[in-house]
Amino acid sequence: MLAGLAIGLLSLVASVSAFVVVRGSLQGTLQVSLRADAAAVASLYATGAAGSARDLLAGPTGGVVVQLYDPLGALLVASEAPFAGGDAALPARVVLGAREAPVDWRGALAGTPVQVALTPFEFGVVAVVGDADFIGAALARLARDLVLVATVLIAASVAVGWALAAAITRPVRRLALAAQRLDPERLEPIPDPGARDEVGRLTEVLNALLERLRAAMGAQRIFLAETSHELRTPLTSLQGFLERASRRADPEVRRDLDDARRVAAGMSRLVTDLLQLSRGEVVREFDPFLLDPVADVLVPVAEEWPGVRVEGVPGETTVLGDPTRLRQLVRNLTANAVRLAGAPAVTLRARVEGDDVALEVHDTGPGVPEELRAKVFEKFWTGGGGGSGLGLAIARQIATAHASELTLASAPSDTTFSVRLPRMELDDEGG
């Protein structure tokens, strides 16, 4: 469009310039002819030779009129009756100005646009008048032709400009599509177009950047893998020690040891998830059981943060899911809510909605801005609020493993993360 506009403006300037040049050329040609006629007539009258002034007139159209003025500027006679009256007389100052040297004049006489050449002679001034109507008609036709040509040129320039712009930007669009198809986990080089132009250099720069990103992500994976491996060993040992201590402990302390074992198991699973996420893998382990969402999921998580409330009736309903994974999902969401709003502002809910049970983590904290809601589930994205940036990513993958979706609804003092699970109907025998 810009190319078409530029060419259109150039066409307009060229058309106007052509109009001005042609008009000046026509007017100049007529004026030169009128001067020659005026000089010839003045010479005829000056010499007193025999002859007719009409025979000497050769204006561009042959349609010229001769007027004679006395030394005082008064019209004496004209070769055509319409130009012999007072309304066809030239201004006296123009005639008097021609007493010393030839003068050109342009205007209207007897209601007709004319060009006039005045030349002095012994007894006064000769004026040869040329009708300029033909110039106006010719210019009108020229203007119409120029408008038509300019319109065609503008339309053609838009089409040509569009085609040229498309051809120029096509390599850039291909490069953008190639970059868009890149997988963050597989940063393959963008195919080199082969041309040594700006697009080729841009491709080289992008490939160099991708190589640096790939190296950085590789170093990150190695670090996470080694760290996870180092953490696994002491956690496994810790779980073994706690299990042995639980078997030997008195009943009154066994529950505390079981809670410690559960926390250690969650930490071990978190280390495994960290390793899987660092490799670009998803949470794949899934061991479904029939469970009570309140007693088996919400209450154990709430006990880890004094002040967190639970809303729901134990034994009211049953769902099918992995209790360990669901506790991990709710724990990650709760930890995030407690970090931002404080434990007393967090409520864990289990609500029956038709054929589903909604597990919700609600808080009255500042909320999540709308522009950040799509990012909170991305790996390693923290948003400046602390944490590792893995909790919500893992929670979403756990929801996906349960054929569900983790959703977020947020406003100031009202933020809710929710996952829906199908409700299981049990018969009277519990089967």
C-alpha cells in the first residue's frame, strides 16, 4: 500500500507537471505566432506597400483579428465587427505601453478569452488578437486523459507494489513460521535459506541464539539431573529410617512418624517430578484408587499448614484418582496460596457439582493479574513471588493425568484454582 501510494503521488505530480507544461507550450506557441503576425502587419502599414493584412495572418488556427489603435490608445478599427466595439477595446494603459516596444497581453475581449500581441508603427499601435478557446478545449481533453492515465497507473502501482511487497516479505514470513514451529524442548536450527542477504544474516543470528539456548538448557538439565540424583539417595534412606522407626515405635508416636514418612514420600516424588520436568517429560505415574477427597486429600494437606481451613464433609462422596498425586496437586496449590496470602486466608474445598467433584484451593490474597494467568502454569516461571516455578506446572500435569483440567479464576481477594473429578456411585455393598 505504501508503494502504491508513493507511485500514485508520483503519477499525480507527473500529470500536473505535464498539464502545466502543455498549457505553457500551447500558450507560448500562440503568442509567438501572434507576435509574428503583429510585426508583419505593422511593417505593411509602415511601408505603405500594397497588400492585404489578412493575407499575412497565419495564426495557429487562422482565427486572428487585427485591431488598430491611435497614438492616444483609442480603438480605430477592427477586422471583425465583434471586436470593433468599445467592449472589445484593449485597456488604454496596455496600448500606451506598446507605443515604445511590442507588448503581450492575455485576458478576455467581447466575452472571449484571447491572447494579444501589440506592436507599434508610425501612426499608432497594431494589435493582433488570437482566440484562446481552442487552448481551453485542448487542456480540458488533456486533463481528462491525464486523470484516466493517473487512475490506471495508481491501480497498477497498487497491484505491482502489493506483489513486490509480498515477494520481499515472503522469506521473512517463512523464517517467522520456522521459528514459530520450534519446540522449547527441541531447539533445532532453522533451515538456512542460502541467500547471503538480510534474511540469511538474520537466520544465522537466530541459529546462533538457538545454539546458545540449547547449550544453556543442556547445562540446566545436567545440573537438575545430578541434583535430583543426589537428593534421591538421602530421601530414600530417610524413608527407610522412618519406616523402621514407625514399626518399632509406640502407637502414640506412630502417627507422627507416618506423617513424616508421607512428607518424605512427597519430597521424593517432587524430586522425581523435577527430574522429569527438566527432561521435558510429563507426570506419567498414575495409580488410581477409590478415595474420599476430603479425608484422603484435603485434610492431610491442610494439617501441614496450621490455619488453612477445609470445607467439605468427609464420606460425602467418592472419586477415582491417585491419592498421592492428588495430595501433591493440592499441596502445590496450597503452598503457592499460603506464600502469597498467608495460611488463614486459604480454604480447601470439596464440592459436589452434578456428576463431578470439584477440588478447590481458594485464597483472599491479591489475586493474579489477567495478563499473567496464562503464564502461571509454565515451567520455571515464578513471577517474582518466590518458589521454584514448578509447583503449578506439576499440578497441571497431575490434573491432565486424571483426564481433567486445572482452571484459575482470579480477582482481588478472590482467587480459586479448581480441578474436577468424576464422582463415583457406590452400591449398598460398597462395590
